[in-house]
Amino acid sequence: MSGRPAIPIPADLLPGDGRFGSGPSKVRPEAVDALAAGAAHYLGTSHRQAAVTSTVERLRSGLAELFALPDGYQVVLGNGGTTCFWDMATFGLIEDHSLHLAFGEFSSRFASVVGAAPHLSSPEVVTAPAGTRPQLPTGAGGRADAYALTHNETSTGVAMEVRRPDPGGDALVLVDATSAAGGMQVDPSQFDAYYFAPQKCFAADGGLWVALLSPAALARPKALAATGRWTPPFLDLSLAAAASARDQTVNTPALATIFLMVDQVEWMLANGGLEWAASRSEASAAILYGWAEASDIATPFVADPADRSPVVATIDLDPALDALAVAGHLRANGILDTEPYRKLGRNQLRIGMYPAVDPGDVSALTACIDHVAARLA
Ligand SMILES: *Cc1c(COP(=O)(O)O)cnc(C)c1O
């Protein structure tokens, strides 16, 4: 920070930690300290040796425990983040036809990746206006061999329950859980691929993708290869699964990211697991939405309380109050990344409420917004 903020916020109102980004998001200082303490025997060492493979093993077994994965499910990881996994799914998980629920930037992006793939038929895309959630059309998906769902649409702050659209059918259920995984409860029997990246609820850096894969999801890339489909090796889920089974990755991963993610997974497990982690986000969400509903200057953007995300809140501000100006004044006081998702184009704040964020800090944030708003009015 340089200079005195134009609207200084008194120290007793400020949150203990000012990071409210929706991704990258707050990394717990304890995890950074642990990384520094262990660095000499970990950072800058071979990813094919025990110091690193044992850390990957802790990550994979920790995630299997956190999500209570049934027998036969596998934790698979690799480089490239969720965006890379979309391409892998396009080659390895969709046979010909997919049905997508698209209700924001991220869910739409996967649908357009699939739409551009010359080896697949045009996907069926069910859309809904920003701030709402599409319903599966009845009788839809008769032709679909994969459903693409998004547990939490990070661009709009809309969440949906993960449930098989067609229980007992052969279609795979692929769930983009990038911002939900670790902060929302989920039943593994309801998905075949639950994929995410470390920079949201897992409070680490970006760059990796992680996927929890069912036996049916693990079998599909092999079946497609047997039909003669060519897959770029880097996007081959079978190769990634084989490397992961040895607690390795196909190519060199970011070791710090893996370390920070393990720290977060083990922190969640030590405190009570996924139920506890989700309850942290729910507590933050109750504070933030409760404040917005009672406020004269703020309103939750998502009208239906049942669709409101517990991990990413979108809060519309009174038109007389410029949200970017509010976010700028917060930033000048060390409260970071409350700006809206740029392409949504609304006068709103977007707040990450991942498990690493202390609900008490969310409460402090509301007082800081009120403080800035009163002085801008
Ligand atoms: C952040 C995010 C992504 C993109 O993740 P990358 O790791 O940056 O590719 C995709 N989907 C959702 C729902 C996200 O929140």
C-alpha cells in the first residue's frame, strides 16, 4: 500500500486477513510457514523421489478420505488447471454427444470447447439467465453420453446440487467443481468425474487439475482409444491416471502448489472433514447474505435463496454507489479482490467465502463496506 487511503477504515473495523478473492484465493499463512519450514528438503528436489511422491500420496489419500470415495474411484491429477481438464474430457470422456447446463462464464466455456471439437456432435446446451440456474428439460439427454454440470458457477454465484440426471443410465456425469470442491457437500455416487483446481477452496496456487473419477469414467478413455480415437498424449486421461496411481504426474508439477494443497486438505480433515469445511463457508454466507438482505445499499444478486452459493457471493449495490469505487477504496485499505466478475457487467461486489476465510473476517468486511459506502454517499 502506498500513501494514506482516501477513505481510511479504522483498524478496529478491518478483517484480520483482507483476501476475499474468488480465485486465486486466500492461502492460509500457516500453510506458507509450513512450506518455508520444509523447503530445504522439498522445493527444488526431484518429483520422481520420495519427498515429492509421498506428498502426492498424502494429497490423493487425503482427498479420498475427505470425499469418502467409494472403492474403485481414483484421485487423478495433472498439470494445466481446470481449463486443461475440459480438453481432456473432450477427448476422453465424451463419446459423441453431451448435454450441458450453462449458467455463466465457466459452464458456457466448457460447452463451447465441446462445440468446437470436430470429432463430437454439437452439444445440447441448456442455458439460464445470469443469477439463475437451468433445469434439465424433461426427457432430455436421451442421446447424451455425458452430462456437464457445474457445482458452483463462480462468475455468477449460483450453486446447484449434484445429482445424476438419469440414474441407472450409461451417461457419465461430469461436474466442474473448481470453486465448490472442499467447500460444499457432495455425494460421490452422484458423479463420475468431479474435477477442480487448487486455487479456490483448497487455498493453494493454480496450475493443477484434480479429478475424482468413478470406475465408469476411468473406463471410458480406454474404450474410446479402442475405437481408434486419437488423443494428444498430454490430454490422455488414461496416461494421467496411470501416473497418478504411482503418485506421480505425466510431467513436472509445481511442487509448492501440491504442498499447500496437502496442508489445506489435512487442515480440513483434522477439523472434522468436508462437513466442517462446508459449515465454515455456510457460516460466512449466512453473515454476508443476511447483511445484504437487511441493508439499504446492498441486495443479493441471486434472487432465489436456494440457488445462492455458499462459497462465492455476488452482491448488487445501489446504483447510486459505484461498486468499482467501493472495491477500490476497500483495496486501498488492504481488502482485496472484491471486484465483480468483469464480463457479468453488473454494479456488484463478488466475495470469495472459501473455508480458509474466517467467518469473523466476513463480518468485519460488511462493516468495512458500510463504512466506505457512508463516506461515498
Ligand atoms: C476458476 C474456475 C475455472 C478455471 O480454472 P483454471 O484452473 O483457471 O483453469 C473453471 N471452472 C470454474 C467453475 C471455476 O471457478
